[in-house]
Amino acid sequence: MRRIILTAGMLAVAVPLTAKTMYMSPYAEVLANPARPADDRAKDAARKPEVVLQFMGVKPGQHIGDFVTGGGYFSRILASAVGPKGKVYAFQPAEFIKFKPSYADAPNGIHAAFPNADPVISPFDAPAFPEKLDAIVTIQNFHDLYLKPWPAGEGDRAAAALFAALKPGGVLVVVDHAAVAGSGTTASDSLHRIDPAAVIAALTKAGFKLEAKDMTTFANVADPHTASVFAPEIRGKTDQFMLRFRKGK
């Protein structure tokens, strides 16, 4: 009987490798979901959702909280990423809605396009997630816990509530605008920025363990950290950081 030996070169001819066969992003279909609004897609280049999903380790079937959904951009992505067997809770603080009723539109409207995404509206420091979660993400909003209108201790109470909302081993990811190193939370109200060290301190106090830092994905070395994130010269181009925390098992 003749033995046929296939060399690497022969295999390469038989099955030509292309960029698609060499690497296929696990989140490509998520971002291509036609249910995502065109306005959302236009933000992808700047907001880098694929990197955030990978940093979080999002998988189908997970139950995830979006702490302050804003306009719903990331809640819609998460709803697609976890799939029909997963669940997303789009949280919007009741205080935000009291200040501006239209803030309720996004969490209440997401469900129509993504039935596995439910609105959650409750106090900022006591998000009423109805079950223990695999992961929580908060993007450009952790600093809001230190705005002047809130009572003292708002940040600590919210950090404790986020810890309690997760399953053992659950993950919390924070993305926010960087403030001057050493400034703590003092720029949160005036500039809508926060020192990464202040985030780490607050969440460590609540019981979280810092697992990973990403200071490069959203970095901008030209940002002086002294302007409001809404200033025309820096809006959409701020230096940001991404941190991943884990609740012990």
C-alpha cells in the first residue's frame, strides 16, 4: 500500500490561508448586527467596543449590567454579544431622570430591538439589578458618583452595591476620563474626570481586587487633563483609562 505524506506546502495549496481563516474576531457579528443604529456604528472607531468586550471577557449566555447606560450604545452591543440566552440590564440612575426625563428613553427603548435587555431605574448608589451578575461595566460615568449634588459617601455606597451585585468571581470594568495624577475625585464635578488611583481606592475598599489595567487603548498624551471633557478642543479625544476588577470567589 502506498503511503501518502502531505507536506506543509501541499496543505497550504489544498487549503489556502486567508485573513479570514487565520483570524476571525469573536465580536465581528456583534458589531455588524443590523439592529444597531447607524449612529452607534459611527461611534465604534472612537469607542473601540471590541477591545472593551475582549477586556471584559464577554461570552454568550452571560448576565451583565451596564451601569449608567446613557444613550444605550453599549447596552445594545452587550445584548447582541450575550445572545438570546444571556441578559443585559440597562441601568439609568433615577436622579438623572428626575433632572432630565428624557434620560429614561434609552433604557426603556432598548428592549424593543433587543428583548434580552431590560431597563433598571433606581437610585444611583443602589442599582436594583434583579439578580447576581457575571459582569458589570461602567463607561465614562464612574466619576459622576462624585458630583456635588450627591450626598457624602455616594461613591462608597455605589462601589459596595456593585460588589454585592456580582456573583463570586464576577468582573467589573471601568472606563473613564483621566484627571491629573494625585487629584483624586476633585475634578469629577468641574471637569468630569477622575484620577484612576481614586477609582482603584474606592473599589478596593469595597472588596474588589484590581486584575488588569489598560492605559493605552484610549490614551491621548496630548490631553493636558485640565480641561472639561465637554470643551470643544478635547471632546471625544480625552485621555481615558480602562480597569478590570474581580470579586473574589
